[in-house]
Amino acid sequence: MTFSEFASFLGYVSSIALVTGLVIGFLFYRNLNKLHKSILFYMLLMFGIDATSRAFRYYSHPNVIIIPIFSFIELLSFIYIYNKHLLVKKSKIIIGLGLLGLVYIVAEFLQYFVFNTLDLKQFQPYCKIADNFNIIIMALVFYYQKMNSFNETKWNNFRLNTAVLIYFTINTIIYIPFNFIINETIGVRLYIWVVNIVIVLLFYSYLTVLIWKNGRRAITKS
């Protein structure tokens, strides 16, 4: 197996991780709490984006069009998850920054794919950076609110927030030099994207385990 084939294989493994999480989630759906139902819905959206991306690639369409759509849906999902379930109290600043991020993502999408005012060959997915940056801010605000409340008892939420912070920080580091990556030699590009795929796989696997544990815990208590 060549390294390129290995990278392609890992891409399918990450999709399998999503499907596994969805199957487990829907099996335990009635026993999940509201937070984990929201996480399950997020994974369902990510699976839809993943399937659409593969369809675009199959029909030779420009796959980069998926990135702003993915970024918009992901940011919107986490704005809801944090303000509805994770933060001690809703933050107007977080909501405001999130809305600005969503507006920017839409504006970038229109510039590249509707009005064609920017060269697609020089595509830079700043929309993904805006998405990641906002979610990182949410994770940091979570820590700030918990440190000031002095009554943190939901350690699962603490670990979940830490996983979100680590995942989106690494993802940001990968996406910043995106244009360099896609125009560099195939070897360098593949190594960097394999790291990204591994991080995605670990994140989806972690969310799957969270959903499974929450569903099992509810069944045990009943």
C-alpha cells in the first residue's frame, strides 16, 4: 500500500467513525440527554457534508466549494451547543462573534462561487479559520465561566470542552497554510492532510464514545 492509498484509506475510516457514532446514537437516542442529542445531530450534519464532498469529488466538481458550507454549518452547530448546553450562561459576545463569523463565511462564499470576484486558483479558506477561531473562543469562555462559578461538577463537559479546544486548535494550524499545502509537492501535502485526517478521526471517535457512555449510563440508571 502506497502512502497515497493509506491517506485515502484513512479518509474512509473517518467516515466509518461518523457512521458508527450515528448508529450508536440512534440506537440509544431515547436515553440520550439534550447535550448528547445535539452532538449526535452535529455528527449527522458532518456526515451529510462528508457524503456531499465525496459526491463532488466523484463528479469532478471543485471540491473547495464544500469548505465554506462545512464551516457555516459547523460554526452554527457549536454556537447552539455552547450557548444551549455548555456555557454557564449565554454570552452575547459569543453570539455576536459567532454571527459575525457566519456573515464572513457567507460573504467569502459569495465572492468565490457566486460573484466570482476572487480567483478560485488562489482559494484561501479563511472561512474555516473564522469557524475555528470562534469555536476556540467559545471553549476558552467555557473555562473562564467555570473558573468563576467554582461549582464545576460535570467533568464530562470539561473533558468535552478540552477535546473541542485541542481539535480546533490543531485544525487551525493545518488550515492556515492551506494554499501552500495544495500547491506543494504531493508528498508534503499528503503528510499534512494525513495528520488532519487522524485528528478528525480521533475527534469523531471521542464524540462516539461520549454518546455511547451517555446512552449506557441512562439505561443502567433506569
